[in-house]
Amino acid sequence: MRLFIREQLPLLLFYAGQMMLIGLWYWLAVPDHAAFTVVYGALLSFAVLLLYLAFRYYSQRKLYARLESSLAEMDQALGDLGETPMAAAVTDLLRHQFQMYKNELYDTRQKLDNHTAFINRWVHQMKTPVSVLQLTLQDLDIEDEAADGMQEEIDRLRKGLEMALYTSRLDKFEQDFKVESIPLRDAVEQAVAVNRQWFIRKGIYPEIRVPADLSIISDAKWLAFILGQVIVNAVNYSIEEGGKVVFIAYGQGPHTVLEIRDEGIGIAKEDLGRVFEPYFTGNQGRQYHESTGMGLFLVREVCLKLDHQIELESEPGEGTTVRFTFEK
């Protein structure tokens, strides 16, 4: 009703101005009966106007109701809007736009699927030369320092390929996960073992304080990915050799909490609110050229999809704590 009144407001203002002009003309032209004539004419004209507005509103009430209500789904706009020419024209326009939207959405999904398939094939193809490089490095008789440098670059390649693969799979997450009960200590130990080269290279020691009887509900593959991302960050941003990355787990009501604490450079206070944004590296991240700003973003996205909670606390120069909260 409010939309109808706003639409007819120019007509009502025009009608009021017209009545004033006609009343003035009658007052000047017929001075003896001007008052009666003006009032009678105005009432008759107003009654006709009310009949017109009532008919107009009744014939287009469905259109006004649709325009004043919000949509829960796209196809709700294609309902019956009435049989008036205006309602029919709006219905045809909405149907045409909705069909164009579906066509463009289908094309976009096809392009995204093709892109995802390409990334998956490319990553798997790149794993072969990386494996060949790894085997070649083991067979070569070169100095330890050069071997360590080559091994570090190979590990970076492997981590980069892994990130590209999991990033492409994130849009198809619902097709690529399996929820099960996972012993938390086993998951942490496996993640540390997979990334042991990073610990050795940086001279950092893992310390695991996770009770053997704690289990969580998660997906083993995606859990290994998010733990690996946090471990690599914790090791890379450690200040000195001989430092530790501590894994602490404990029960908290119906949940299990896992904290990963490092003794690294920490994160500036002004950056804490943006660490989970894509491509954000922050002041400390710019000191390390290999930082992409995607690690914590992917970790948060995976946690959201698995219904895990993630928090981060940090002080510059005192290290960072990443806290996961899981269902038992």
C-alpha cells in the first residue's frame, strides 16, 4: 500500500492543484453560487478519483505486494503478478532476466569446473618432476650446504603445489570430505612427521602435549592440511634456532581444544584483525618473501566448512598461538 501511495502521489498533488485552479475560476466567473459549485464539483471529482485509485490498486495489488516484499529465492519473482498490461510486462521482463541469469551462471560454473580440472591435472603433472628432482638430489654427490638449499626449494615447490591443489578443491568441498572420529595425538604426530624437514632445517623442536585418549570429529585429509599450514607458519616465523613449537590439547566441555604455540616474531596488533583475509601478509609477512597471505585464509575456510573454530593470539616478539576448537 505504501508503494502504491508513493506512486500515486504526483497524481494526488496534480489533482489538488487542479481543484484549486478550477475553484478560483468558478469564484471569479460565477460569484453568486461559487462556493456551492466549487464544493459540489470537488466532491464529485474526488469520488471519481477514489474509484479510479481503488480500481487501480485492486488490479495491481499482486504486483505491489511482490515489489514490497523481499526474495528468499530467485525464482520467487516469477510468481503470478496479475493480468494487467503493467503486471504482464514486469513478469515477462523478470522471466527474461532470470533466464539470462541462469545461462550466465551455468557458463560460469562450467568455466570454474574446467579451471578446477585443469589445476588438478597440472598439479598432478608437476608432482612427477618434483619427485624426479628429489630422487636426483639423493643420488648427487654435492656439498651439504648446496644440498640443503636444493632440498628447501623442492619442499617449497611441494608445499606450493599442495596449496594450489587444496585451493582448487575448496569450491568442491562437499564432494571431497569424510567425517570420522580421529585420535588427535595421531593427527598431530603425522602432521609433524610430514613437515619434519622444516623443523630440521630451521632448528626448531616440536613438543607434543596431547593426551592419547582425545579424539575429534573431522576429516583426516583436510585436518592434515590445516595443521600443516599452521606448522609451516610457526616454523618459518620462528626467531632463533633451538626454539619450540608446542602442541597442547585439552577437553573443554563437549569440545576439544588444540593450541599450537610458537616462539616466533609474532604479529603486530594492527594486523591481527586481518590475518585471515586472502593475500594479506602484514608487516611481519613482508619480511619473508615466500609469504603468500593465503595460508591462514585457507585454514579458516576449511574450518568453517568442517564446523571447527579457529582463533589467533599474538604479541610482537613473543610468538603466536593458534587455537582450534573441535567437537569430541
